[in-house]
Amino acid sequence: MITVTAQHPSPSARFTGDANPYGGGDPYADYRTADFPFTRYANLADRQLGAGVIAANDEFFAQRENLLGSGRAEFDPEHFGHKGKIMDGWETRRRRGASAAHPWPTAEDHDWALVRLGAPGVVRGIVVDTAHFRGNYPQAVSVEGASVPGSPSPEELLAGDVKWTTLVPRTAVGGHAANGFEVSVEQRFTHLRVNQHPDGGIARLRVYGEVVPDPVWLATLGTFDVVALENGGQVEDASNLFYSPATNTIQPGRSRQMDDGWETRRRRDHGNDWIRYRLVARSEIRAIEIDTAYLKGNSAGWAAVSVKDGESGEWTEILPRTRLQPDTNHRFTLAAPVAGTHARVDIFPDGGISRLRLFGSLTEEGTAHLMARYQELGG
């Protein structure tokens, strides 16, 4: 295995040391966390995008798959099994030394898990969450990234010719805390290796970054959703995020419940709410879908869609203000393709939508831009 250290290693985590033993009541009352600016990016390790924990060297107490759970880790103080306390996270057994004379783990001893990102991309920040692991969290963690095409097996990822780049150097972390690390490595990654030194438990892993799609794949598809998160679309801004994140609107698949969409607070003025998006690259849009699945008494009343071409371009309405029905997928075809780099959906007056789909294809300029970025980032 080849390991390369990043030129700009991540800063140390904000928390170290044990948390107090659980004393009853709300287990999150003494949870340590902070605002991390990089969480504005999408979670590349989202199961909904197709991420998975494909291997781990040890998962004696708690399964590796828990790392990518969609919600926050839960804690039941009375939940025990044949192997001990059942935790909502990934937890390994306690490491031991080689002999009675040396019963302690060596400095090199560690446990690891291999994570396939749901969408390959540039990692901007990582959160290693040790929620409820108060005295059984790892002393330190480190994270490495690799870019391997196709669908490699764990054995192929662990082969000696795979180049791993350090994203988070070995850093002390704290128990029952959200340990955040900013990453500044301009490279496209498909897989991560998460290490805990020497052993212990991690509740959740979040990997925030920008999706960098394979331009050859998109060109082969021809027509695709040019605003979809998995294809490289992004939410740039939104008027209101009171109930749920705007990024939900470009997640894969249909919404599965009401909070798997975008919903705003009730307006008491004559304004309206909106989301602004950046497309994967300059594209020609031919069709639109606006879905209000599971939004039955709180869907948007009307919606309009606009596009602009370039950062300084003017907004052009491509779908005029149109009545929406609750819990319904609405489809619209355009009379002629419209080229653009950004899109905006306006809803009136408030409420929400679950998904926005903009179907089209890359322009020659968009294809060239995407290919140049892909190659620049090592794709």
C-alpha cells in the first residue's frame, strides 16, 4: 500500500478526552459539538447516494454499517447482548499487547474500515462522531483517501499498488463529541480508509465535499438530470431552511417521507421562497420534474423555474408560475432546449417540494469544462 501525505494536513479536532459517564436523562445533554463551515457541502458518504462500508478488520461489538446511519446515533442504557453493551456505531474489541511483559498495544496498532463514497468527489471536511462512546472511543483517528476506478473489492483496495493520500493525519479525538476536520486536498476520491488508534468505537462518519462526476459516463448517457447531486449539481443558496435542507431536492430517488424534501416555515408576508442551484456544467435543459411527494398539506401552491447562463447572466424563466398539487410528481417539456449554468426554483408563497429534476445534456463547452476539471483532480 502506497501512502502519500497531503501537503496541507487537517487541523486538530476540537475535542479530546473522556466524556462523563452517562448519568441518566437526555444522553445528548453533554454532547460536545461545534459549527463546522464545511457542512454546507453534500455528504459524499450518504447511503442514499450509494455509499457503503465495504470492509473492516474488526467489528466485534458493533457493526461497521452503523457508521453511515442517516440519523444521529441512538443510546439505550439497558440494551445489552451476548457480547456486551450494544452500541449504535462501529466498535472493535480491546487490543492487547504481545505478552504479559508488554500487555499494551503498540503505537502502530489500529483498526480500520473501508468506505466507498456514494459519489466520488473532492473532500472538504470530515466529521468523526463519537456520540455515546464516552470512555470507549479511539485515542486518535486518521483518514486516508484513494481514487480507484470501477467497483474494486476490499482485497483490491488493500493491494500494495493503491495510492492512499492522508486527509486527516493521526489526531487525538474526544469521547461523545463531533470531531471535525477541515480537508484541503484538491483531488477526486472514490474511497476512504478510516483508522482508529488503537481501537474503540465511532458512532457516525460524515464526509462533506463536492461531487466530481465522470464526464465520459455523462456523455455516454446523453440525456440525464443536470442538477442531480450524484451528477455534480449543487445547491448554492436558499431563502429558508427551517424544516429541512434544500439539498434534499436533488437527492437520488423519490422522497420517502415528509422530511426527505425541502419545507419552509409559514410566511406571513407577500414574499416567496426559492432555491438557487449550480448545474453540473453548462447544459441544455429539455424537461422539468417538480415532485411534491409526501407534502400533502404543506406543498408549495405554485412554482416557477428560471435559468441563467454564466455567473453574470440574466435569469430567464423557462417554466412560468404553475399550480402544484400535493403529493404529486409534475412533468413539463420545453418547446426548445434552454442552455444555462444555473437554475432557480421559486415557490409561492411558501411550503415545499421534495425533488427537482432538470433533464438535458451537456453542451460542448460544458463537456470540455467538466473533462478538464476531472483530469485536474486526478480522475
